[in-house]
Amino acid sequence: MSSGAAPQRKDAPSEAFTFHGDRLVAYRDDGPISKTLGRLSGGQLPPLLPLLVAAIVTGILLIAGVNGQTSPAIFAPVLALLLAGPAATHPHSGRLDWLVPPIMRAIEYVYLATLAFAHDVSKPLTYAFIGVLAYHHYDTVYRTRQRLWPARWVFVAGLGWDGRLLIAAVATLAGVLPITIAVLTVYLGLLFGIESVYTWTRTGTGKGVMVNLEDDGESPPSAEETAAEEAAERAAAKETQETV
């Protein structure tokens, strides 16, 4: 044995670990404003704690009331953006960072629904608007499980959670929230629907890989991963035989 212990080398994150973090970042659905704040922070700010603060404060403001156009709750998106935006480029490698996307969805859906109901937006239109957003987020989750990443322009054109909340807040201040919600519902419905249909209908082209849309599991391992596993099994079997 050597007298001095060799310095431990810090292993690079595995492909699966990196893939998991990339999916969480995609699930955030950040818009251009959040991405800009994330680049300015260099991805150094952790995402969970500031987002929890934003969720708590937003909830308190909504409970206090959003009936008036000068209600403090209308300005909650600005607070949420300043707290959550700088973490947009963080790798989301923490043990509890998987909580970030559902908390962001709760803030977005609850804020938009509460604002719409309090300012005379029809319930069917509000449900349709939330449904369009939910479809987009579900589609993002399902396609990333098949390693089909949404194009970057989709998040830009979709305005991101930050852009949608800020637009709703400004529309409320201007007294045009119902028409704004109607326009956003049509625009985002066409954008997300057409892009989603186009992506899935061309699945199996390009790299020549056919994706099983009925498979509820993760994507099958690559050829390199399969070969590595087989080599490890053969080495283990050989070592067992030599021992015997």
C-alpha cells in the first residue's frame, strides 16, 4: 500500500444525470426574459428556495384580493420573475430541484385563473386558456421522455411563463384582460397545437429512429450503453470463472 492517499478525482455527471437536469430546465418553460436573467447570473443561483419564496408571496397577495386594477397582487409576476428568473440557466442538479416545475406551474395556473375570474373573464374561456397551457406542458414532458426536445423557438414564441404572466398583469391594468386572454388562447392554441402535430407526425425521420409512442417508459438505451453493459457482464462472468 502507498503511504500517501491519491487525491480523489471528482467524477463528471453521468449522461442520465445530465439528461434529468436538462428535462427539468425544459419543464420550466422559461421565456426570453427569464433566460436573459439566467445568463446574467451565470447559472449560479439555485432554483428552489427563491421559487418557494415567490410562491408563498404570490399566494398571500392573491388571498388578499385581486379585484381592483391597483391591487398589489397584479404585480406578483414581477416579483416571481426577479426571484425565479435568474435560476433559468442553473443545471437543476439538486436533490429537490424536481419540485421546481410543479411549483412554477402552480404559480402560473393559479395566478392566471384567479386574475381571470376576478376580472370578468368568462369561465369557459379561462378553462380553455389554462387547458392550452396544460397541453403544452404535458406535450413537453412526454416528448422529452422520448428524447424529442422542443425547439428553442417554441419557448420564445410561446412567451414563457414569465411573459404570459406579465402580459396578463399589464392587460389587467389596462382593463383589457378578457380580450387579451381570448387572443392568447387562440394564438397559443394554434402555435402549440400545430407545432406538436408537426413534430409527432415526422417522428421516425431524420436519424432513422422510430419512437414507440405507446411506451410509457423512458427511451431505450443507446447502442453504446448496451455494448457497455454487455462488456461489464462478460467481465463479471470471466472473473467468477477464474475465482472458481
